[in-house]
Amino acid sequence: MLIVMHHHATPEQVDQVIAAVKVMGLTAEPIPGSLRTAIGVLGNQGYVDDSTIRTLPGVRETIHVSKPYKMASRDFHPEASIIDVAGVKFGDGEKPVMIAGPCSIESEQQMMDAAEQVKAGGGQMLRGGAFKPRTGPHSFQGLGIEGLKYLQQAGKAYGLPVVTEVMRIEQLDPICKYADMLQIGARNMQNFDLLKEVGKTKHPVLLKRGMSATIEEFLAAAEYILSEGNGNVVLCERGIRTFETATRNTLDLSVVPLVRELSHLPIVVDPSHATGKRMLVPVMTKAALVAGAHGIMMEVHPNPAQALCDGAQSLAGGDFAELMQEIERLLEFLQS
């Protein structure tokens, strides 16, 4: 339930409503707005009798929210959130954020070369996987802690905040030490224990949509993180599994405007994992930005032909720089 206060409601009246909600055995979450304060009611398992709440001084109306995600909903948080990751901002009114780098961290030199190319091309964040969830156990699984050190070193050398994937709860402490943003991969989108622990860290989170997840399930997964007190969540569409085999996954760009309508959280798109084909990454990147994505996450490798992971979908540094120039022209057109 959402309790909307009158614009002239006093702080004392807001406190009185919060106290009444607590008496009901529920949690009250104040949501200050530019015009008026709202109070989200959490913890109910069914319909909430609002008869006593509606009569309290300062209450304008009560709205029953049936969605399984409340804190992620525009109902609870009408204004778009802006998520700050070490000075790089995701959200409405901000320039789309370009996150780029290799799928896997392979060596210190590889990461330094990748960071140089990302920075030179105009990227704002550096990505790289230290712990890799691969389909087969014999594939390259990542360098672990050593890789995290290379990632952090490269990011600092070129002034790029870094993001990397966390797969298990026990990886949280070391990854938080080295990374500016935590990535929850598609396979872990509904790893609810991990989501809860990530929510307790207050570290910015990039939450990828599961390969078979509905939009409701996607936003409900974000709710797990938000409900633990971490509001720094950026959503990521990375393609869903369909009958199509010509591409790695099927990029669902309709999720971008839908999520922007339903949720206040920023959303970015990963065209590399969605398509699995280098030739498709530039055009799907531009399509995602036209659809309203707050950013792009793509794979850029110093030598894609020798990449230990996902070389077929990775751009070389020169291709990335060329794409970034095309994006600049596209953004100028969209803003004109």
C-alpha cells in the first residue's frame, strides 16, 4: 500500500502515520518528493485495511499496490532514480553510460590495453570478469582475486570505475574491495540469498535479467536488493532465450520503455551477450539507445581473435572508437 500525504502535511503528521503503520505490524518507508511525501507500506501478505490510516490528519489518499515489487515501482517512487557509481551517473537527464571491456580478465597487460582503448574511445566504465560462470566446466573460469587486482589497477590507471560479476556470497567481501559496482549475472538473477547479501553491502549493483525471466520477475529480483536497504540498482537487459538459434539470445528491446514506465530504476542493455555476433553489436547498441536505454554494456578486447572467452562478440578497440563516434552523432540527433 502507498499512503500519499497532502502537500501541506507537517512532519508531525507524517510521523503519526508512520507510527500507525508500525502498530499494524508493518514497515513504513517514507518517500520524500518534490511536491509531497508518500509513505510506502511493506511487509503485508495480503490486503491491508486502510480505514484507520485514511482518517489520520494530513493523509490525502491510500493506494493499494498489488505488484510483487513495490520499492522498485513507480507507484512507490514516482521520480526516476539516478545511480552514482564513483562519479559516473546512470539515469534520466544523464548522458548514456558506456561500459566496455573484455568478458574475462586474462592478464595484467590485457586489462591495461583494454582500459586504454575504452578510455580513448570515450567509455566511462570498465568491465571484466574475474569469476566466470561458464556453461562447460572445462572452459576458462577466470583468474579470481588476481584478476580483480588487474581490473582495479587498470581502472585506476585510466580513471574508469570498474564493474565485475559476483557469483557466490563468499566472493562479496573481496569483490567489494576491488570493484566499484557489483554485477549479478543472468544465471543468478533469482539467487535470492545472494541478492539479499548484495543488498546489505550498499555497493552499486548491475542486475542482469535472467534468460527466461519475465519483466515482473526481473523487477521482483531488484526488489530483494532494495528491500535490504540498497537502492543503488541498475537493471540490464541481456537477451532472453527463445526458439531462435541464429543469435546467442533474443534481444528484447521492448523491455526498455516498459521498465522505464513501471520502475524508477535505470536500465542498460548488453548487446554483446544478447546477439553473440560482433557485426550485430553496433546496430543493436544504437537501437537500444533509441529505445531509451540509460547505457550500454559491451565487450571490447585488445585482440578478439585470441580472447579466452566470447571473442566472437567482442569489438576491437578501433571498432569501439568508431562506434562511439556514431553514437555521439546519434545522441545529437535524438536531442535535437
